[in-house]
Amino acid sequence: MAPRPRLAWAALGFGLAALASAWNPAAAPFGLAVGLGSALLAVRALRAGGRRWAGWLGLATSLAAVGVALTVLALTAGIGRQPSETSLVPQPSPEEAARALDDAAARSRAARERAARELDQLGPEGRKPSSN
């Protein structure tokens, strides 16, 4: 089998892309998936021969990306955080949530009442059942 040097470069490129996206909690799942795929490419490139240093570097960057992505996902999920520590996303108290909902209902009350009046003016033929 002929050496495939492009495979090692592809593994390195995908490893770098995975490492670039692994640090962000929203993109960490993509970094994890691309990192795992890049590791497989790097292993195939190392078995095929060719540019050994590029294959090893691709494997190292992809494994680093997988490690970073797993760490970011675990920290985002709250693994390792003590119950006494504050959350990354603060939760409102039930009183604050009720107050926010009441404020939103008050802001939209006029529009809801106007829509109900217009619907009543249409009569029974205007009130057709929805197709959902």
C-alpha cells in the first residue's frame, strides 16, 4: 500500500479545528466529534506510513481536543461543583419568576383583550378549529 501523506495532514487539520472549537460550551460537542474522527484519521495515517511526524502531531492535537471538549462539557454540566457554589446560570427565586410572569402578562394584556374582541366580532364562522 502506498503511503498516504494527505491523510496525516487531514488529521492534523481536523485536530486543529477540533481544538479550536472544543473550548466553547456550545461547540464542545462538535469539537468532541471532530476530535474523535481526527484521531481515527491520524491512526490510519500512522499505519499507512508517510509523514510520521504529521500523523503523530495530528493524533496529539485530536486527543487534546477530545480532552478539552470532555472537560468543558463536564464543567458545563456541573460535574465537580460543590452544592454550596453558585451556578453558572443563576436561577431566579419562585417570587422573582412569578413577578416576571406577572409583568409580562400586564404588558401583553391590552393586545390579548383586543385580539379576543376582534375574534368575538367575527362570530362563530370566524372561530374555526385549528388543524394542529
